[in-house]
Amino acid sequence: MRSTGDRIRHAISFEIIGLMLIVPLGSLAFHMPAADMGVVGVASATIATGWNYLYNLGFDHLMRRLTGGTQKSAAVRILHAVTFELGLLVVLLPLIAWYLGIGLWQALMMDISFALFYVVYAFVFNWLYDRIFPLPEWQTQKAA
């Protein structure tokens, strides 16, 4: 399983790269000032960073309990990314509506758009992260 330091590196790099992508894209897509999207992005990233750490720790413990390991198939990666984003959507929706002064429906559409972006981003990021920083246990699992 990943160490605390590795999980911190994962969470921080995930959020920084995500912010670099989502702030300009969100500003263009929703016709909002980049500064407002930046505030929403940073607040969301801060909340998401904590959620990322806790969710991934819990997910890995559950995987280990259910399967005996933490190596993820494509189907498990999809489940992982979707359930992560659904949990985050519930927390962020009222904050986005309040800060931007928009209705819950508009905030929901915005949040769903962000979530869809992040589902794809999370899948790609986590797949690449696991390729760049593989765990030693995965080599023994492949050999077995």
C-alpha cells in the first residue's frame, strides 16, 4: 500500500495540475471571471485534497480487504473515479452556488461539468501516477 508521503505527493500534484487546467477552461465555458473561477477552484481543490487522501486510503483498505491487493483494473479505476466525484459533488454544490451567487440548478450544471472533467482527469492522472510510481507489491503480484 502507498505510504503517507506518497499519498500526500499524489493528492497535491493531482490538485495543482487539475487547477492549472480547470480555472481557464471553467472561465471560458461558463463566462465567469477567471478570478472567481480561481477562488472556486482553490476552495474546491482544498476540500478535494482532504477528500482525496481520505477516500483513496479508505478505497485501498477496502480493496485489500476484498481482493487481497491494491492493483486496480480498468473497471475498478472507473468505479473509483466516479464514486470519488459523486462524494465531492455533494459537498461542493452549495458552496459554488453561494460564492458565485447563482442558483442551485446552475451550480449543479457547473459542478456536474467539473465532475465529468475530473472523472476523466482522475482516471488518466491515477493511471499515469501508478505507472510513474508503481508499488513494489505489484511486481510480485504480476509474477505470481
